[in-house]
Amino acid sequence: MPVSLVVGGQFGSEGKGKVALEIARRSQETSVTLVRVGGPNSGHTGYNKHRRKFALRQLPAGCIDRNVDVIFPAGSYIDVEVLFSEIAELNYPKERIFISPFARVVTLEHKAWENASGLTGAIGSTGSGVGAAVMASVARGATNFELHSVLAQDWVPLARYVYNKKTKVPHDTTEMMRVSLQKKGRIIVEGTQGFGLSLLEGGFGNKATARSTTAAAALAEAGLSPRDVDDVTLVIRSFPIRVAGNSGPLVGEMNWQDVASKSRYGDDLREYTTVTKKLRRVGKFDAEVVRRAIQSNSPDRLVMNHLDYVGSPEDFSDQSSQLFQFVAGVQTNLDRSIDWFGFSEFDVLDKLKVLPCEQQRF
């Protein structure tokens, strides 16, 4: 069945939004639906066809062209203020947005709890309230737990997106997606953050997010079956990043000036987080975390972004170039090929168009 999953293979900010948008644009199916799991504690960036930039925290970046249905399933956490702001920014057709009645709302109570918890400094949390909302949902109304979980069906401002306008019945988002699949539509599930931040599989103890971030976890949050999936994409980047602060180990950590000195630009390449606007930490490519991400996700497609930090596509013709040697080393260490290459914020290139035959051996 035509379901695509897009997940990150490092510590987030790998360019998943751009890739989900690319898959949506390349889709040959009769219709496309974007599904956003998780919450607004991380941002996805994409550019529309006029190259206008949108950094989205709640809407999926794959919807930037405004020509797809958007679904928030039960496994999503919604900051209503952020959602409404992004709908307005994109001028998104409201009739194409559907929210499960069982999706959770991130409230001011959740944000206040996180800000008072010390997590923002202890683990580099964004303090967006998503972790607290997850905890409240798991507590299931326990009387000895202070946080409350709020369902989308009970949050009046979301009513137009939760209930069918004519029948006043809540949307069954799984049924909606099943109907789309039966009509040969493409569903793209846009995952959040990266494998190294996964609560269960990442392997970095408390320096993790509040959820599992694998393809299997995103599929479960979407409310779909493993039998539906025909396309898993793992997105990585040339120089992995982590958020600012005490956010966990980062192999070969360096400063942004070091990265710039290795790039073909030599420019200021500093990156800042979408949510907190803090300077990201950056390190050398670490094959180990990506190998484990590949084992857990078994991707059909591997995408590497930020290769403009290493070279340009033309450098593939020169086996002595920094880019050629870098990509060759990555593919050898991972024992598999990279399928798509990202040299800009706008698009990706297929390996068959840019790699010499000897580099397509895996």
C-alpha cells in the first residue's frame, strides 16, 4: 500500500521536512495526504515553489505547496496557538485539515510544568510542553499526578477540524486514511527529531525526547498498519547537530568556524534551532549512530543533506575531491549507498544522476 515514512537518522534537523515535501511533489498517486505525528518541540523547514521559506513546528513541511490533505492522528500533540499561526501564515485551506478526536492538546499547564522542571537546562529540552503532555496522557487521570491530559475533541477552538461539518461526528482519521489508500492515494507520515533522540532505541539515556522516533513508532502514532508501508526514508546530514546546552554527547564536536573552513564557501554556517533560536552544537559525521538507525528503520531510501558543507555536485567527477572522498567513506562505513543527495535547502539529487558507477556499488 502507498504509505511513505520519513524519519531522521541522527539528532534531528536532518532535513526531513524538505524530503517529505520532495516525496509529495514526486508522487504519482491520485491524491497525497500528509500526516504529522509528535508535537511542536521541533521545527521542519521547507521552501515553496517560489522559494519562500517556511519553518513549521506543527503543520508538516510536506504541505507547504497547499495542495494536500493534512491529518493529525491520535499520536499527535497540538499546540493550538502554534497551529493556528501556521495555518494563517500559509493561508492553508482549512477544509483540508483533519484532527483525530483523540489527539492531545499541549496546554499552558504543560509548558509551565516543563519550564519549572529544570529539563531545559538538564537535557536541552525546548520547554514546549510536549513531554509534559505525553506524561499526562500516560498518567490516564491518576489522582496523584498533577498534570491533566486534554483530548482534541474536548478543546472547543479545534472543533471545526475535529468534527465533520455536516454530520457533527468526529473524524476517524484512520478510516479516512484507509479510504485514501483504497483509492490509491499516497500517504506520507512526517516523523520528528532523530534516531539518536529516540526514547527507547536512541541509546543516550535521559538525553532523549519523550517519544520513540523510529519509523515503526511514527506508523503506530499515525494509526496505520505495517502492511500499508511501501517506502521508508531515513534522512541524515553531513555534520550532525545537537541542540544547545547539556543535550548529550556528540562525536568529534567542533565549532561552526571549523565546519566553514572545510566547506567550499568558507562562510558563516552557524545554525540556530527553530524553536528556541539557540546556536546548535555540531560534530563530525558519526557512522555508528547512523548504522543503528539503519538497523532499526531498514530504510528503502537513504538521504544525506548539507553536502554543500563539503563540496558541490560537480566534485563527484573528481575522485580526489573532498566531496568524493567523504561520500565514499560514508558509504563504506555504512555498507550501503546514499540514494539522494542534498546540496541546498530546495531540492535533492538522485544518485544515478550524480555518482560515478563505482560509487553505486552498494
